[in-house]
Amino acid sequence: MKKFLLYLFIVILAYNVVIFFELKRVNKCNTIEQLEYMVDFYTGIPEYFLKAFSLTEKDKIDRAIAKHWDLWKTAGKDTTKCVVDFAEVAPFDWDTLAYVYYSKPLTSKEPDEADMYAERYGLENGTDELHFLKQGEIVKSVGLYIPSDEEKGMFFCTRKQLIKRARNDAKFHLQKQGRFFVLRDMSEEYVPAWRYVQ
């Protein structure tokens, strides 16, 4: 940890030194192109470091689930029977877990629980999210859909549009398939993975 902090300090110091000399040079910028270069320079470097040292909410959950699966495997347990408890992998304050994949039907139908949930929380058609709620309010929302060329981590494999579980019952079957961790509702019959995984 100390080495990391020292490294980070050196990087920040070096960045500020570069900024100092570039600021001296900026006074010599006489064209729009040179000014645009300076803007790109100043915004590009901090953006790079922010991306390098920051994690999305999905990254955090993905890592926690991957760690849980590795511990299960290391303990010599049958990985085909792996179960993940979200009360353990998401140790912040929440009382209800909701997975929602909201897709409006092409034909009209009577509103169901998923429709009412989507209306209450203002969800758009195509929403694929994991919600952590506290007393009916979303305290953390994790978007699960990502572009296909970057797909990794967890996804839910279910025919349901909405799954809600209390914190003490937020348990799901967990399987690893390639780069993916497949979560299945324990109360639902087996559903084949709908994504192509290698």
C-alpha cells in the first residue's frame, strides 16, 4: 500500500511539473489548432488516470462475485452447486434486492408486477439492472448491459422480467462460463445461458 501511495505521489508530481512547463508554453499558442492541442492535453491525462484508478459499480460487484467463486473452488466444493449470497458480496446497507430486465410487449396486456415496478422507478424499455433498495428506495443501481465487444462479469439467466428478494434470501446459483458468471434464480427451472460464451 505504501509503495502504491508513493508511486501515485510521484505520478501526480510529474503531472504537475509537466503542466507547469506547458502553461509557460501556452502563452506562445498563436493558432486555434495549438489551443485545441492544449485542451486535449489537459483533459486527456487526468481522464486516463481516472479510468485507470476508478471502478464502476458493476466492476465492484463482478469482482466480489469472482472472488466468491474462487473461494468456493479453492475450498474444494462442487462448483456446479455454487451459491452466492448477495448479503455477503454487497455488504452495504440495503434490505431488498431486485433484478429487472424490463421489456415492453409489442401487444397490450394487463400490467404485471414488472410493469408496476418499472413505472414506479421510471425505468425505460430495455432496462437490464440490479437494484439494491432500502425501505422501497433504490440506494444503488448496477447496470448490467454493456456493449458485446466488452461483455464480461455477471449476468442473470432467467425468463422472469423481475426478481425481488429480501436481504436474508438474496441467494442465487452461480456458474462460471468463460469470462462470464451466470446467475440463476434458485426457485426457477434451469434456463440455458442465452449469451454465446466460449
